[in-house]
Amino acid sequence: MERKYTILNGDEVIEQGKKDVSWETVRKQRDRELKSTDWWALKDLTMSQAKKDYRAFLRNLPQNYETANDAADAWAEYEKPE
């Protein structure tokens, strides 16, 4: 989940920063991501440890981070397994 933004005027950078996010936003995006990766856990597939770890990371975001911004930043840095 990316919070960074850049405002351009043509090729000129006018402003850069990070937008604040709410827990509601983080949870909605997290729920969408979990749903989109549910197929990894189908009965006839073997889920890699990296995929298990990623899904556990997503499920535990609210418990592991004090603020929604911290959770979003950690998620942005987490490499999604292929």
C-alpha cells in the first residue's frame, strides 16, 4: 500500500509527500488483497512459505502497527511473493 504522491506541472515537480491513511482504508485494501490471494490456498495447490508469510503479515497488520500510516508503510516495503 503506497502513500507517496507527487504533483507535477509538466516535468516540474511541484510537491512530493505522503498522504495519511486511516485504519479503515488499510483494512479495506488488505481485505481486497487477501481475497485476491485466496486462490493460493486452494486444496490442490501447495502454498509456499513466502506466500503464507505474506498472508499472515496482511492479517496481522492492525495488531503489529500502532498507526495506519506505519502499517501502510510496512506493507509498501513488503515484497509480494509471485
